[in-house]
Amino acid sequence: MISISSAQLDTWLALFVFPLSRILGLLASAPVFSNAALPARIRLIAGLAITLAVAPALPPPPAIPAGSWIGLVVLGQQILIGVLLGFTLRITFAAVDVAGELIGLQMGLGFATFFDPDSGGQTPVIAEFLGLLTALIFLSLNGHLLSLSVLAESFTLLPVSTTQIHAGAFSSLLAWSATLFATGLLLALPLITALLIANIALGVLARIAQQLNLFAVGFPVTLALGFLVLMLSLPYIGAAMEGLFSKGFQAMGMVMRAAGNPVQ
């Protein structure tokens, strides 16, 4: 007769539950995986499948019962690590949203909003278009697979333990978040420059021909010029997104190393 002790059962549960909590934390916060259009049941099934695949190769977990108070603290810590990793990568998508907001404002489409299933709110149409394009580029570059690869590597750099997360992880995340505005402005800079020149030309034209209705002429001009520059910029967006995603994955590694070692 096969007998299973409570210590063995606690070890098996810890081997599965602690990695599952970190994986579900990333799936709940990482771009593409956390899309509201993806049912929570699908994310849970994906988390279980990923855990079953990576659990046998992970370092042995600490001998802590998953249902104890210390086990609950470790469980919350693993969820926090997964959320940190997913949020670090999400900043790259947020930079594209900032660029879309700036472009839509300059084109005069700030009032044209669309429901964004990812954020659950209203988003300007240009930001929504760039967000969908970024998601497609992310998937075409196997960014979802790279995210899972970084997640599996995190168990080596930052194994499951009772050691607290160092505050350097949050400092690294805040330093990386500065990319949100800098990169968003750089992505929108070509179109902002073209529309600025067009607005200056329209201002000079309005001073020369004062009988000209600037509001009737300026809006179609800025709108058409904005779409033209955006169309000419599309072939170069892929390379820019590839570099941005590469920096995002490097930032994930930086956050993991800072969480495990305050010196780094």
C-alpha cells in the first residue's frame, strides 16, 4: 500500500504552487497575455500548462508548507515578482501609447476615441492603431515566447525562497519607466515635426490672406499630412519596435538581478 506523508504532500504542493503564482502574476500583467479579450480561464489553463512544463527543471523549493503563514508570504512574494516582470515589459507598450496620444493630439484627432479592450477605457484611434500594430510586431518577433523564456530564467536568477525582494528592484523599475516618455516622444517626433512645419505655414498663410478661414482649411491639411507621414513611417516602425522590445527584455533582467542582489 502506498502511503504519502504530509511532509511529502507539502513538498509537492510547494514545487507546483510557488512557480504557478509567479507565472500567473506575469500572465496577469504582461502585454498580450493580459489582454482583456483573453478570458481569465484561458490564462489560468496556460499558467498551469507552463508550470507543469518548467516545474521539473526548477531548483528545489524551500521546505515550507504552502498553507502556512510563511508559505503565504512566499506566495505573495512570487506573485509580486511576476507582476514586476510583466509590468517592466508593459512599459514598452505604454511608450507606444504615449506616442499615439501625441500624434493624435497634433493631428486634431484627440477627440476621436475608441474602446480599448486592453486597458478597458477610451483610447484615441491613432494610439489604438499603433497599439494593435505593436502587438502584431511583438507576436511576429516571438516576443511572447521570449517573455516565457525570461520568466523561466528568473527562477535561476531569483529562485523561490524566503529572502525578501530588495528595494533595488523597484528603483530599477522606476529608472526604466523614464523610457515611457522619452521613447514615446522620439517615436512621435517625425510626425510632430512635420505638423509643426505645416502649422507654421498655415499661420503665415493666415497672416497674408486674412480672409482665409483657417479652421476650415487647417484641419484637412493637418489630417492629410499626418496620415501621409504616418504611412511613410510604417516601414521603419518594425525596426524601432525591435530595438524597444530588446531594451524591455534587458530591463526585465536588470530588475531580476536588482531584486536578488542589491549591489547590481
